[in-house]
Amino acid sequence: MPSASSLASTLLRREILDLHAYHVPDSAGYIKLDAMENPYSVPPALRGEIADALAVLPLTVIPTPPPPR
């Protein structure tokens, strides 16, 4: 059985293999609004309202998309 790296080298182009993950700077002490993160929890009363609203929705049915504008 070939190794993962030799298999990858046969399946992927060189420019793909040469890609590296980008550096993410430490964000300790910051609220990161650009990453859609929320450091605060949802208040219990609001959590209950959301749960009640979701409980009556037919979540197994794909909704009909709205008409184009």
C-alpha cells in the first residue's frame, strides 16, 4: 500500500502540494467580529424563545425559496 504522501503526489498538482496553511495571529483579549464569533453566551430566556420557535417548524422539509427580486 502506498504512503499517503506518495499517493497525494500522484493525485495533486505541485502547486497544490506547495500550499501551506496561513498564520492566524493570537487573538487573546480581542473580540473577533471578522470571524463571525461571539464570545458571549445566549441568555437563557432567549434560548428558550429560540427553542420554542424551532420546535414548531417542519425541519425535515426543505423550504420553498423566495421568488427573485
